[in-house]
Amino acid sequence: MNMKKDKSANFLDLHFEKNPEIRWEQGGDGSVTLYMENKGIFNTLAQKFFKKPRFTKVHLEEMGSFIYPIIDSDLDVYELGKKVSDHFGEKAEPLYERLAQYMGMLEDYGFIRRI
């Protein structure tokens, strides 16, 4: 995560929201797929001439598929962690280190944003 944005902020107190520009679906098995639009002139040319897809599908793993749907601006990272711990138990450990890395990755890719 790009902690340079606000080093004084306690990570557990941060709030995130899903990027409304990212379309996502949750399958019957609970798995989440994010659809990232390939924008820009080079992507447009690749789509026309090389039949590249307009959207790239990103399939989240088990823990990500649990976390992404519950990301809500009302929940801080600490509360998200409690929900993850309740659902996965010991399997989630080390909980907050993993959650920090995961939330940072989602933020870096633009799937979520800090509010």
C-alpha cells in the first residue's frame, strides 16, 4: 500500500470504498471476478487490430472473494479484520499484516480507494 500518502494515519483506522468504475460479479460459489477496462489509445488499437479484450478479468482468491464484497466506507480496516478473523479463524493469520498487504494491492491497482 502506498503509505506515503499519509504516514501519520493508523492503518487500522483507515476506511476504503470500492472504485465505482470497476465492475465486479460474485459467482454462486462466492468467488469474485473484477473487470478492469483496458483504456487508452494503445489498448484501443490492440482491441481493433489484435482482437484483444476490452476488459481484463481478475479472479480473486478465497480470502479476497470474502473481503471485496464487504469493503464499505463505513467499516475501517480493524472492523474488516474482525470479520475476516471470524470467517477464516487461524487460516487468516497473520491477519493484519496480510490485510494491509492485500488492501494496499487493491488500492495500487485502483480497485478500491482510501476515503
